[in-house]
Amino acid sequence: MEKINEIINRFEFSGSLVECRVFGSGHINTTYLLTFDDCGKTNKYILQQVNPNVFKNIDSLMDNIFKVTSYLRNEIRSCGGDENREALHYIKTRDGKNYYIAEDGSYFRSYVFVENSVTYNSVDNPDLFKASGVAFGRFQRLLSAFPAESLFETIPDFHNTEKRFQTEFLPALAADVSGRAASCENEIEFVKARHNYCSRLVDLQAQGKIPTRVTHNDTKLNNVLFDKDSGRAICVIDLDTVMPGLALYDFGDSIRFGANTAAEDEADLSKVLINLDYFRAYAEGFLSEAGHSLNETEKSNLAFASLLMTFECGMRFLTDYLNGDVYFKTEYPEHNLVRAKNQLALVADMEKHLPEMEEIINNL
Ligand code: ADP
Ligand code: GN1
Ligand code: MG
């Protein structure tokens, strides 16, 4: 790869570079925080290397992001909001492109760092989680009139759990390229025994009982920027998977990550439980913005969707473990297996508490 300084020089940044450091904790892309000095004024930018194994069509991906961010910026401005804090602002390359292709074929893009912002990797109070629910619910509401058909599907069938089971999990198991299947028989059996979960939402969608909407599809807590001072959730980020999807995916994926009493890769499974207070808080926040547009079938599947998104993610980590860690970034050899066990333990706990989760939704 070209040296990072040469890549930085390709973008329209103002000032001279003071610092470049790796930033954030995403599992897919590599993110850098750049600090520039512009005659005494500090300018910060995010530079991101997009993972080409995951996102194959960078032109269409970046086109999606530019369309969505321009639309959001207009909506936010017309509601009297601050589009520079509440929506991402991408920086073009010096030759006017949306991204830069490095010599080794990897892609880089950049956006303005939202000042005085912070992201969280875990929830320590329900208000914080509720605020993220407001942000993702609002994101969905603001995009409700956006033409979904104009968006490219950056990862086709991203949350089609049945397709993931049939075309990714089972083939990975059959091939067992890393010889790891013997070490995770319990997890494999756990997933197979729950195959009946996989098609429930896509079937309801195919029957026209739940509508396709423009959704974020990766609603992890650390994909929302919070204001450091006010604690308010200000901006939804990580827009690579904004595509036509189901509101239930966005709700469920947030619960998967934020209502787990432990981190997604906690190895001590006795710490992995569903926190019902956090579940309630998120539901209150999300539904306060997006709730009025949900139909009865969507509402009655919010609890199940939380379980399904957790199951799907567990199955994806297990698949990647079987495939030899080719998709998610890992920090040690068993990392994907630890993540899979964790997510499947959370599924088991959600199964026990599903009636209470449903009750919470009914009472809202
Ligand atoms: P990934 O796809 O790898 O998860 P993200 O787009 O979520 O990448 O970025 C990784 C992290 O970088 C985020 O969790 C956040 O902490 C930080 N970040 C990204 N964009 C911005 C921004 N515009 N302003 C401030 N922080 C940002
Ligand atoms: C990935 O990029 P990041 O870290 O926000 C993944 C999500 C998973 C998540 C699990 C494009 O999200 O689908 O739910 O890891 N993103 C992609 O933590 O596959
Ligand atoms: Mg992210």
C-alpha cells in the first residue's frame, strides 16, 4: 500500500498534518483520525479504508452514501437542525472524486470529524441507550420518503437469515476448510436446531405483511455519535449498509448489541444476559420517532426481531470461524468463536425472556 501520507495528500484537507492515528473499533473498515493545523486552527477529519472483501462495488456504495447524506442534510436543515453536526459531511479527493483507489486496489474515503463527539461500546445507563434509539428511529423517519429503489444493495440479502443459513452457514460447515467444525459442535447444533427462526421475517415481507423501508442495517451503539457535553445522540454514522430493509432489523440489531449485559466478545458466558430495562429504554426511544409508522405485524415482531438479529449475528460469527476468519477483523485465533458463543448465549437468554420482552412492547 502507498504510504498513508501519500493517500492523505489525495484529499482536499486544509492545513498541515499534525497527527494520524488509528481510530474506532469497527469490525470491517480501518478508520484513521487526522488532525491538521490550519494557521492555528485545528481541523479534524476521518479517513477510512473501505474493506474491499466486504464491499465489492465501491462506486455504487459511495453513490448511495452521497445520495443519503445529501437528502438527510436537506431534511435536517429544513427542520431547523444543524446539518454539519447531525449528518455526515464527506470530503472529496483533489480531483473531485468521492473516494480514492490506492495502488494496491484498496479504497479510501474521508469525512469531517464531528467535533466534541464520542461513541460508546457499551451501555452504562438506560438514558444513553434510549438516546441511541431516538437517533436510529429518527434516521428511519427522516428517510421515510427517500426513494428506496434508487439505492444499490451494497450487500445483497444482508439480513436474509434464511439465505445466510442455506448459502453461507451450511456450505461453510460442509467445507470445514479450517478443520474447526469439531471444536464447535455444540454451537453448530444450537444453530441447526433453530433453523425455523430464519425465514419468519422474510416470509412476512414476501407476504406483504411488513413493508420494505430504507433502513440502516448496522445499528450498533458505536454507529451513533453523542455530544460529549449534552449526552445527546447527534449523528448516525457508518452508512455502508443503508439499503432497502425492514424496520425490525434496525430495532433488533441495536438490542443485540446494546441490551447485552456484557460486551459482544465477552468470553464468560455467565455475564451474557438480556437487560430488560435497556430493552424497554431503547424501545421507548426508537418508537417515539419511528413507532407511528409501524404496522401491527411490525410491532408484534419487535421482540422476536431482537432474538433473530442476535441469532443471525451469532451464526455469522460461527460461519466466519469455520471459514478461517475471512470476514470480521479478529484480534486472536478464537475471537470469532468467542463472539459466536456469546451471541448464542444471548439468544438462549432472550428465548427465556421473550414473553416479558413482548409484554414491554405491548405496554408502550
Ligand atoms: P466501521 O464500518 O469500521 O464500523 P465507522 O464508520 O463506524 O466504521 O467508524 C468507526 C468509528 O470512527 C466510529 O465508531 C466512530 O467512533 C468514529 N467516527 C467515524 N466517523 C466519525 C465522524 N464523522 N466524526 C467522529 N467520529 C467518527
Ligand atoms: C460489523 O462495521 P461494524 O463493526 O459496525 C458488521 C455488522 C455486524 C457487526 C457485529 C458490514 O459492523 O453486520 O452486526 O459487525 N458489518 C458488516 O458487531 O458486515
Ligand atoms: Mg461502525
